[in-house]
Amino acid sequence: TSIKGDERNVILTLARMWVTASTGEIRSKDLAAEWAIPQLPFEYAILLDKASKAYLGEYIDKWKGMESEVTELVNYMKKSIESSLNL
């Protein structure tokens, strides 16, 4: 599955899934990102913060050249969601 072109939404949706799996709460994309950022290693937190700012209109989405970093973040969050669900 390619996330190219939809990086922001994929990252923020995973943040929402992670917060729900971990806390049982359903949060908006920006509030889910706010919760998830401190849970992430610094290099991933920066990407999620960028996605959140773009969602809020504070940053223009520019993901070109960041494919591997985005993929690593996506994989990290998927594993965290699975751990929260004890899969």
C-alpha cells in the first residue's frame, strides 16, 4: 500500500488509532497527535508534529524526499498500536 501523496492523513489516522487503542478515547487528529508526540522517538515526533501543523493549516505539506522516514514512522506506530491491542 502506498502512502505517497497522503502522508499527512495516514500519519494522523495512525495517531488516532494509537490513542484509541491505548486509552480507549476517541480524539481528533490534532489532539491524537498531541498525545502521541511525547510517546515517539524524537525523529518521529518531528514528523508527526509537522503533519499536525499541516492539518491545522500552520504548515504546507512537503513530504518529498522523506519517504523512508515516513515509512519508518508508519511502521513504528503500527507496532505501537498492535502492542496496545496485545496482537
